[in-house]
Amino acid sequence: MSPLAVLRSVSRSLNAGRLSSQRRWTGPAARLHTAGCVTTSVHCSGAELGKLRGLERPFERRLRSVYQRFTDVPDHAAFQGSRHAYIVEGCGIFRVAYGEGEQDLVQVLRTDWAAVDGTIQKVRLSPTESVLAATVKNNHCEEARCVLVQLEQLTIPQKPLLILDKVFSFEWATDDVLFYTTQEGLQCRFFVEVSRSKDHRIVTVNCSSKSSSEVWMIDSRSPLSHPTLVQPRQPGLLYHVEHSDSQLYILANTGPGHEYQLLRTPFTSPAMQHWEPTFSPGPGAVIKDMEMLQDHCVFTMREPLGQLQLHTIPLKAPNHVTILQLPSWACAIETQRFGMVDSDAFSFLLSSPVHPPVRYHLSPTRKQPLSQEDDLQHTLLPEYHTTRLQAPSQDGTMVPLTLFHMQPLPDMREAPMLVHVYGAYGLDLNMGFCPEKRLLLDDNWVLAYCHVRGGGECGLAWHSAGRLQFKKKGVEDLSACIQTLFQSGVSRPTLTALTARSAGAVLAGALCNKHPQLLRAVLLQAPFLDVLGTMQDPSLPLTIEERGEWGDPLIDSQHRDNIASYCPCHNISTQLYPSMLITAYSGDSRVPLSGVKNYVERLSKAVQTYSSSLCTKGHIPTILLDLQPGGDHFGPEDFDQSLSESARQLAFLYTMLELDYKGARQKTTGRRKKKKTIETLSLTPVDPLFS
């Protein structure tokens, strides 16, 4: 058994619920504010609340079963050094030497050695693997503590060599020099972060905002020398720096339409006037990530409908591009580096919300460059479809949609549907594996992911088309996606729910104010709902820095009027709303709970007024606020607490959509199994390189 296989086996035995922490990153939601804990009124009858609580336990049992089913999936927690393989597991880091077995596994770090009750965030090995540095984050604090431990003469328990407080990022230059940046609070104009080139030749200091970059570089051969400025900051210029063979490779938004392209320049001439274009994506395609190998550069590309590809470019012959089509079901990719840092190969994980991660290897110098690591049992999944289509928005813009479903689309009119949206900060919707989504799919739900303007799925221009005065375009896109699905014969309003978190709640809340008839239920988590009130308070963290996303209502009346026109909290009216379950956390430092309180109070009042009117017939919406003590913006780290929260949300969906979860489960058990398929509307897919 290989060291990594040993570590994965140990990982499963240590904590079968580790996936609970992974499924919480729905992307780094950027709404960063502080507020105190609040109490709020809840519009809910005792019978409805009792029914909801009564359903939590069976859903919790089912969720545990789903998590247990996928305990053997590969993940990013295992990594290799020059002499040992390592795994990050909850509150500890373990290692095993190459050639040794599971009985030789040794713990090299525990968080309590640093007097921190939290989880390990990042790990960095020094160049010769003599020292390990790791950041540990407390669940109730934004700042992390960095712990350094000796690896050559290991004693258990060992005393840390050094503990650094409030660390934001860190990288080794040599075994004796560690660069790091600190973070105190959340209020800032620029984020300062250090990173290291893949060949370890340079350490870069990246001083970035959402609209501009400035990068300094440090030569690892002389780490105490003065840093060299690559290119002075220019408004609107975003760039990132890599190094290979005395050349700087720069990913910058200098391509057509101000999208990212690859440029290069000699190490000794880093300024922009020396940058030479090396690779630009074709029409409609955007660069999502870049991986530098010894002799190649590999780009993760996203096609207009969402299909992922790898473009491999030989550094000595950049015009010879090799395109590798990834599996049709793949929606998320996470790159990993194994073996020596100068190797011309790397590994990555592919997944989707309903397909667990599968590890692949890419080696451009081999005849078969792409290969799968192993054939795990979880890859043999029952029939399901991945469908990619486009919805025409109000102004004619075609908005990408990704669907996951068990039956063909024409048979989905009576299927419940859960719609997902984010659409802010140029960030993509989280499309990584989530066991809860797999449970819904097995119960014959349709899962719809709307890649609306304001997000990053279609490049930098897609983000610009949905921010500031164009923020309402994201609401129009979301409405168009849902209506297109109905017109295509997928579900119907009384069987449709919408889920969003953080800044995604802005679009969800605005849609409920404008088109409440499209939905029966809504799930909001850590929601940002009072945009106008928050952006008028410059004392809150990041309000000043986030004016580039929402506008400045204090000095610009047009910005104020625009925000006021869509702000969920300020556009509530007396009408028939969908039922809502709003989950918030008293320890959330990123979203003002006062805004959540104001929203729930206003919405509850509007619902009560409407339900008491003479015109009320049929469905009466339920508004629930689930205010959890402690926790951070991304929910509880504790597996049992996280599972209970998810079970509560599932129980809410099934109750509000009047579904019999046992009946829905039985519908899928006897279905004939087929090969996974992909249906594409408006575009013929390229045949995948492998199935």
C-alpha cells in the first residue's frame, strides 16, 4: 500500500465526518461585517414547527448514511514531502515515511500544542522538510495562529519552535526564512499575501484589491535582499506572477475584452513594457486556473456552457497547444502537487455537486497524458444526467445553467427542484461535491445552478456586467433561468425552492420581492440582506473597500437610488411570499445580524398582514429564523452540529413543498441503472477524451 493510501485509510478511521468541513466552503463569500447577537420574532405555528422538528431525526440518519457511503473519496488533505507523506486530519497532522506501513504513522502536530482550540487551515513544509509551519484558526475568530514545529528530531508531544499570531498568509523561502503577513480585523483597502512559485525560486508579495494588483518578488537564493517590484499598480490592472527557467510568466487581464492571458518576460526585466503575450483563450472561453510545471504550463479553461478543459502549453513552443476534454460530469477541479517540485506532472481532483472527487494525473510528456489514479467503488454511481443549457435574460443575454437530474428532462414536470445562485464579487458558484446534494438527487430532485452575471463563471466581464449599477441584471438572470426551466418542462413553482448564502442572498431576496410566485420555499444561510443600511455605515469592516461591488450611497445619489431599488430589506411589500428558513450565526463577523433581524421582522409583518387579509386563500408562508449560537460565517465546524443543521434544512424543504420523503426515496430504488449522460441545449458538446 502506498503512503498516501495508508494515510487515506487512517483518515477514514480517525474521523468519518471530515467531509463536513469541506462542504462548508461555498467559496470565500466576501461580505465582511460585524454585528452583535440579536433576537427576533418568528412567524410559525406550533404544528408547523413540530412537524419540522419531527423530520430532522430521520434526515439526520439518512445524511450519516450518505457520508458513510463516501468515506473513501480522495481529498486535498494528503500531500507529499521529499521523504514522507502527510495528512491533515481535524486537529492534527500525521506522517509516514516512504516504504513504511500504517503502524509507523506518527503525529507531528496537534492544535493544542499551540494552545488553540480550532482547525488547521494551511500547511507549508520548508524546502528540505526540516520544519513544518501550519496555521490554526479558532471557530470564533477571523485571525489564525501560525505554529512552527521541528520535523528532524521529533518528540511527542513537542514544543513548538515558534508561534505567530494573526497570520494571514505564509511561505518558506529557505529552511531558515519564513515570510508571512498579518491580519488585524477585517477593515482594509488592500490584501497583502505571500506565495511561492512552483519551482520555489521566488516568493511573491501580492498587494491586491478587487480592481488592481501590485506584486513584489523576493529571490529565494538571497531572501534577505530588498524585494523587486514587478509592475507598479495601475487602475484596473490585475496580474499574478510565476517563474520558470529564468523567465517570469504573468497571468494578467490584458487580453481581449480585458480577460486573463499569459505573458512572459525575463526575470531581470519584470516591468510591463517587457511583457510578451504567450497565450490567450479563444472566443467565449475563460482561464480559471494556471499550473506551472517544469517544461509546460497547464490552464484550466471554462467553455461558454461550463464544460471544463485543460490546455497544455510547452514553454519552449507555446503555439503548440494540447486540449484535453475533461469528463462531462466534471464541474469543479482542485489541483494538487505530488512528488518533487521540479517534476513535469501534477495531480488534480474532479468532482461535481453530486459526483464525489476522483483523482487524475496529468503528465504532458507521456503518450497518454491524462490518467485516473484508481477505480474506487464510489465512481460506479447510479444513472444521473448532467445537462447544460442557456436561458435568455431580459436584455437577450444568454445565461448558463447546469442541471443534475435522475430522469430525462421531459419526465421532470412533477419533480421538486432546488435552485442555487450566488452572483457577486466575480466568484463562481461552489460546484464541489456535497453529500446533501447527492441525497436530494437520489430522491429524484432536480438541482439547478444558475451562473448569473456578477459571478465569475464567464470571466471578468461577466462580473462587471452584474455589479454596481448593473446589480439588478443578476436578478433578471435568475428570474430568466427559473422561467426557462419551467418552460422546458422542468418542475413548477409549487415544487421549486431557492437556496443562497452570504451575498447570494441579495439576488434571492430581490427575486422574492419582485417575482415571489416563482417559488414555494427559500433557504438562506448567513445572508446579506440589508445592502443599503450596511453600505451607509463606513465604520463596518470592508464597507469602504466593497464600494466597488455595491457602490457608495453616501456620496453618490445614483448609487443610493440603485441600491434602494433592489435591496431585499427595503423592498418588502404585502404579498404572497415563499416560505423561508433563514440560518444565521451569532458569531458571524462577516454579515451584520442587525440587517438579518430587520429583514425578518419586516418580512414577518408583511406576511402576517397579507395572511390576515380577506383575499388570502390556500398557501400561507412560514418565516423561520434559525439563529445559532457561536459559529462563523461558514457554519459550524463540528460534524454533528453541521449534520443537524443540514437535516433541519432538508426537513424544511420537504415540509414546505409537501413531499413525502419516504415516497420520494422509494421512487429511485428500483430504477434501472445506466451510464451517466450529459444533455446539452444550444450547443453540441465535444466528445470527451475519456468516459
